Amino acid sequence: MPSQMRLATLLASMVSLPLATTLGAPVARLPHASRRILMSTMPSSSKRSHAPGVFAPLVLGAKQLVGDSELNKLRGKVIAAHTKAITSFVETYNTPIGERALALLFAGADANKDGMLDTDELASALRSLGFRHLSDEQISQIFARADVDESGAIDFTEFVSDAPRTLRVNLIKLAKQNGAELGLLA
């Protein structure tokens, strides 16, 4: 079956699949024809006993149509644009809206309302933002970098100084992680 026909069949079968299947039910529960088409588009190293992210079939179909090289060029452009958007967003920290956002982030992180963040409060705040990829050691390093006066706590001024860097780096990592989970890196 030519690759365009295979992609068309795959897309048609995806549209008719139940939402639960599209959102990650095991490949074994897909209709036989859909499972066969999906598995035939996946490199053998990627074949798993569960369905890839919701967008993986589209990405794998695009890979069949345009090839790895062209898909990777497109991916590179999209990732660069997304990184630029995240960076531009974070760089608003010194605007009135950005200053208000940082004040709200600090207030939300300051669980005991003492005007300072300790390591536990910082860790909790970072994880509540979705940065679960950070290890305790990485959080300790962020804390040490932000605690410029080495007082053992991060005050608001130190927070405002370091938060943009921490947010930019970790929002980009989070976007990559989310993209992978959605199947955009298939």
C-alpha cells in the first residue's frame, strides 16, 4: 500500500476511533486495521505495547510522506518559534503585568507568609508549576543561586532577580516534555 494511501487510511481510522483510544488506550484495543497501520508507521525501536501520544499517528504519517529530514527541519522551526515565544513571555517580567505576575507567584509560593522562601516552599512552588522534572539537587542549586545574600532564604528581590531565568529554562523543558507526551516528537 503506498504511503499516502496508508496515511489516509490511518487518518480516517483515527477519526472514527473512540476518544479514549486516541488519548492513550492500549494499542491492543485499537481495531485490527488501525493497529496494523499505526504499527507499520512506527520504527521498530518505537513500537510499544501502549498507544503513543495523541499526535503521534499524524507525526508518523507526516514522516512517511515527507521523510525524516524535512520533518526534522519543520520541527526545528516550530521548536525555535516556541522557544522564542516562551522567552518573550518571560522577558515581560519588568513590565507592570510581569511585576504583578512575579508578585503573585512569590505570594503563592510563600506558604507561611513570612515574606521569605525556604527550600521546601521553593520546591513546592516549582512542582506546582509543573516542573516535576527537577530533582531535589537541581532545586537546591536554584535556591543557592537565587539566595544571593546566603541568608538561607529567598526574599522578594532575590526572587525577582532569579525567577525569569528559572522560568525560561524550565518552561522550555516542560514544553519539550509535554510535546513528547503528546507524540509530537514521535
